[in-house]
Amino acid sequence: MEPAPLLTLRGMTKAYGQVVANDAIDLTVGQNSIHAILGENGAGKSTLMKLIYGVETPDAGEVVWQGNPVQLTSPAEARRLGIGMVFQHFSLFETLTVVENIALIVAGPKAALAARIRELGQDFGLDVDPFAHVHSLSVGERQRVEIIRCLMTEPKLLILDEPTSVLPPQAVGLLFDTLRRLRDRGVSILFISHKLDEIQALCDCATILRGGRVTGRVDPRAHDAHDLARMMIGRDMPPPMQAEPHPVGEVRLELAALDHAPDDPFAVGLSAVSLRLHAGEILGIAGISGNGQAELAKLLSGETRLSAARCDEVRLMGQGVAHLDPAARRALGFAFVPEERLGRGAVPEMTLADNSLLTAHPLGLLKRGFIDRRREAEFTAACIRDFDVRTSGPDAEAGALSGGNLQKFIMGREISLRPKVLFVAQPTWGVDIGAATAIRQRLVQMRNEGVAVLVISEELEELFEICDRIQVIHKGHLSPSLDARNTRAEEIGRWMIGAAGVAA
Ligand SMILES: Nc1ncnc2c1ncn2[C@@H]1O[C@H](COP(=O)(O)OP(=O)(O)OP(=O)(O)O)[C@@H](O)[C@H]1O
């Protein structure tokens, strides 16, 4: 006799106001299976996972767990049954250490927990210091903590919402080994990803969602990425646009032998970081997360400031700005998209319109100190339209958007500022393939129009697609500039792990 499926959902339905995020969804997850949930931004993937993990309650539908009808009324109940989830937006307390965060949901003395964290880290390639403070960790490292925390509750079903979007290529391989090992030990996995090649490499089953409904159930190994993309977005994919060689203009951003020792003992110091970014080019910063990207981003944005005496270590438009705050840098024509979209890129409790105001107010959204609501709404509506943000409109709260749609909105807002220098960290993190292609094309278009674009990304393919030059950050050092068209991925990979500089 076939073993009963681990989990069966029938007719799961969940609406938020007018939006039916999940519309009568049926889903069966087998034992020892890695099951992909595919769909474009806003298709309803995260909502479905929240229903399974008991974060949200369905309006209708039944859940059968290991042959028994159950009600998933809370995450604690889901965990008790053996369901664990790693969120797309992390749920760690920043002021606590890794082990303190884990102690919040896993019982036991701290020393034992720390030992277990190290052990799981080694077993599954999820290295992290149990005593590091979470605020000092990169997004990639935080994700490792979330996965370890989940594994410590010994789940039978592990839900991973876009787990690879923040991992460097080497770590993706390790994570997949981890997941296969878990499957072989009897854990099934629900895996949300926008990366079709990953789904084909890892998953034995895929359920495709569009507009809150199931539009297909396939074995992803039997279809090519093109097929899957069509099922997902309902049309053919546009081809990627290569950045053709292009004349560059004056230097717009310059870092001159920048040294920085952060106060935080867990943050990565930068040493002798130099780069020059010209008008009309895209420079990419590659590297494994946690090698100084976060510190570099803060020094660029003005969140970290240096003394006036050191102002020339960061130069924008020919002017020393290392001592200036973010607003003063923006006033010179600098715009940026931080890697953390909730909290840094947008305020979740505020409407999209008010989030526009945060950085776009110089575009005439204020009149004599008062908000010009009409222009604010127009600007926001234009971002929504031009960047294909799926939302009810400018009055929607930022926190109610799906992850990818919020990212599209923030990208759109910053691009609409028509900056002279645009700095973007992880431009397509969590964005579906159709929209990711559109965002990359937009960046190339800006470069062609003479904007100086700096991109930090952990996705090498993305950097190769759009960049003119690439520099690699490793342990706070930046490699020399490498020509993206004449450098092989392996060479970048050697710089990423610190093995290239020696020979050079
Ligand atoms: N708390 C909420 N309040 C209002 N609407 C919501 C809420 N959560 C989700 N939605 C809406 O439900 C729909 C489905 O969102 P969901 O986050 O499930 O999509 P997704 O497939 O996970 O997208 P992404 O790939 O961008 O993460 C979207 O239209 C979204 O705006």
C-alpha cells in the first residue's frame, strides 16, 4: 500500500479584502519529497505557506496531516505537529545573539544549544557563530540562523520561502546537499523559489500558482526552464538584454583607499577599499554575503559617516561626502536601494504613497512644507504602473505587498528620482523571472542614458549579464577591477574565496 501523503490540502482559500490570495487550492506533499511551489510575484505562494504554518487562518479548506484531519491554528501548533518554516522576511530579534534567538523557541541550557548550533552548522554547511549578535550578521548569515533554528525543532516538513535568494553560488550547492540529506532522513520540504534551474536540480514535484489558483502540477525534471516559465507567467519570456560596450563619462563616485573599523566587533572591517564609478557604466560588487558588503553599503549611503577630515575617502560628483548624511548625499543626485526592503527600503506600516515621500519629496511632492497629496499619489501611481507592481494602489500598506512586488516598488521609486548615481544592493532579490528581466533591462537602460550604476549582488549570473566591470569583496578587501566581458566566472569565484590575490 502507498504510504499516506504527509500533507494534503483541499480547497484552501484566503482573501485579504478584495484580493483572493489563495482560491480553492489543492496540494499534496508526499513523504520524502522536495516539492516546489512556483509562481510569479503575488501569485499567492507565501500566503499558502502561512496557512500551512498556522500564521494565517484560511477562510475555507481542509488540512490532512499524516492521514488525520487537523486545524493549523498557530505556528506553535504547526511546530508541535512537525512543521517548520523559514521566512522570506526574517523573524529574528536583532539585539539578541544567535543562541538567544534560538532559545526563544527551543528549550535547553545555552551551552548545549550553542554546541548543537555548531554541530548542525558543520553537518549542513550552515556555519554561524552562536554568540554573534544578529544585527551584525548579513542577510545570508541570518538565513542560516533561521534554518538552524528550524532544524532544531526536528520537523517532518520544512517550508523554505526563497531560501537561495541571498546565498552565494557555493552556498546554494551546500544548502541543496543539506536539503537532500534531510529528505533522505525522512523530512519533506516545501521549496519556494523563482530560480527554475534550482527547482529542476532539487525538486521531484512542482505545483504552479497563478493569480491565487493552481495552474499546473508537474515533475520539474521533465520540463525545461522555458516551459516552466511559460506555465508560471502565462506567456513567453523576453530574452535578456546584454550590456553592449559603451563609452563612459566622468567619475561620479570614488572610494580612495577607504579604511573602516566598525565599532561592532562582529561587523567586517574594510581595508584600503578603492573604486571609481563613471557616468554611463555599471560596476558590480560580487562576493559571498558577510564579507563587508553591509558595511560598504552603509558607508556609501551615509548611514555610516566619517569625520569631516576624512571627507574625501568617499567622493560623489567630485565632492568629498564621507561626512555627509544620507539626505545630503541624495541632494547631490545619489539614490540607493538597500538590501533590506522592509525597515530600510520601506516602512511596512506606511502606505506606498507615504513611502514615496520618504525619498521622492524633492520632486515637488511637498508644497510650502505641506504634502501635496495629489502629486504624491501621481508619483506613486506612475511607479506602480511603470514597474508592474501588483497592488491595490497608492493607498496599500507597504507591508501588505508580496515581497517581490515591494522590491519592484522600491526599485521604481529610486529609478524615478532620475539620479546621477544609483546604488542598488540585490536588485532582483525575491523578484520573479519576468520582473527580474525587466529590472535588469531598466538598469542597463539607465547606464545607456549616462547614469553611473553600482550594484552589489550575490548572483554572479546577474552581474555578468548587466555589468561592464566587476570587483569582488572578500574579508573587507576589494579586488582590482575585472572586465566583465573578458573574465570567467571561475576567476571571480577564486576572488570570492580569497584564492586569487595571492597569484596576482
Ligand atoms: N497581509 C496582507 N494584506 C493584504 N494583502 C495581502 C497580505 N498578504 C498578501 N496579500 C496579497 O495577497 C497576494 C498574494 O501574496 P503572496 O505574498 O502570497 O504572493 P507570493 O506569491 O508569495 O509573491 P512573491 O513571489 O512576491 O513573494 C498579493 O496580491 C498580496 O498583495
